[in-house]
Amino acid sequence: MNDNKNIKYIEHLIDLYFESRTDSAEETQLRRLLASTELTSAKIDEARAVMGYFAASRAIEGREKRKNAQTRILPRVRLIDIAASVALIAAFALALINLRPGDDSNRCLAYANDIVISDAAEVMGIMDDDLSAMREATEDFEAELIDQMQSIDIDL
Amino acid sequence: MSQILLLFTLLAIAFGQAAAQTGLNIDSAFDGRFRSSPDAVETEISGKTLKNSALDTYRSITLTEPALTSEIEALVLKDGAAAETRQVRYIEGRLYYAYYIFKPVDNYRRYLFFINGFLKGGKKMTLIYMAGEATPEQINKLISGRK
């Protein structure tokens, strides 16, 4: 007796479902009942077959959609990542080269009072003056150092 | 992920730019600030002109105005902390003479020389930066050849 009632209730939900009059709670309940009940009738079996097919199709469709989304997004993401990686490696390589701060450009310039002196002989003349100042100062430093050492020797 | 890589790329580029400098504090003295001064002479020599000296960079600043020297003195003192070899002399608490040799990288050496002649009645201050494969002995020969 109860079985009949239940069968009728399920068939009622099935009718509502195929007439698109079920709300989401009723639809969920119907799916759960079809999946769990051992009750059978022509309508219930038919609904189970159709809804099972739809559920399976939806699952496959969902998987394919996710797969398609991945295949669409992944190449774009990977291209950006690869480009960024290449740029990163190139930048680090340049940085490593620059750690040795050599200057391969050919320059021979002097600047004074907003005037650029590009005459090489004149610039080299300034360099000579600089290095002469360096020589004199270094000689003075060494002479004083020797004096100090000698005075320490005498004191000892 | 891409944003992180981009950030690292920008950092690496910035690092590269920084490394392109001499790596010394005196870099800021060579930023062009003295080029328009009537009391300064700045030189910039690199490449072929220096090939006989085993140097690839030579830069100098000569100042004939004592008031301008303290800024350079401070920079030179900072660089002295990183030098491998130092010869330093002070007069009345001021840096008078400094000759620094920095630790070589792949046989690439950097030298910094400073003399403040004003402290001994002179008329100029000289700052020299040299870099290249020249050894300290070659630098000594280079300067001793000047009379």
C-alpha cells in the first residue's frame, strides 16, 4: 500500500519534472529517489533511464568543458610564463655580465665650465697632470712612511 | 605566477642597471654635477685610448675650489671601507691622501686615488678612478712614468 503511494508520489514528481514544473529541491529529491529506490514502474524506469542518460551526458559535457577551458587557457598562461622566464634569464645574464663593470666604449672627453673638450691630446694632457699629482702624492706618502719606520727603529 | 615572474624580471633589470656602475660611492661624483662648474675639470676616458695601460676606464675630477671638496672626501671615505688595500693619510682630521685598491673580480681591478692639496697649501684636489686588468705594479709604472 505504502509502495503504491510512493510510486504515485515519484511518478507525480516525474510528471512535474518533464513538464518543467519542478523546483530545484523537488528535482534533487526526484534524482535521489530514482537513484535509491527499488520501486519500479514503467514511468519510473523510463525516467531513470532518461535522467540517468542526461546525468551521464552532463557529467561528460562538464568534463569536456573543463578540458576545453584548460586547453584554451593553458597555452596562453604558458606563453606568458615562458616569455617572462626568458626575460628573467636574460636580465640575470646581463646583470652577471655587468658585475664586471668594464667600459668597452671609446671615450676621450673632458668637461670644464660647461665646455666639452674632445681633443684627445688635450684630454690626455689633463690625464697626465692628474697622474703627476698622484705620483707626487704617492712618493710623499712613501717617503713619510719610510721616515716614520726609521724613527721607530731609532726609538727601539 | 606570471606576475611573480614579471616582478623578478623587473628586479633583475634594476639589479643589472645597478651593476653597470662602478659599484662605488664616488659614482655620484661623476654624475655630471661638476661639469658646469668653473672650478672643476672632469675627464672620462675609455676604450682604445687606454689600451696600452691595460685599463678600460679612467675618470677623474680636479677641483680648484676648496669648498667643493668635502662632498667628495665623504664619498671616498665610504669607499675606503670596501677597499682591499688602503694607503691613507689625514691632516687635522681631514682626509688628505687616499689610495685604494679594491678586490679584483676575474682579474678586473678598480683603483681609487684622492689627494686634497688644499690641506697642504696646494691649489687643487684630485680624484682618480681607474679600472681594468692593470695590476698594481702596472699602475705604479703608469704613474711613475709621469714627471
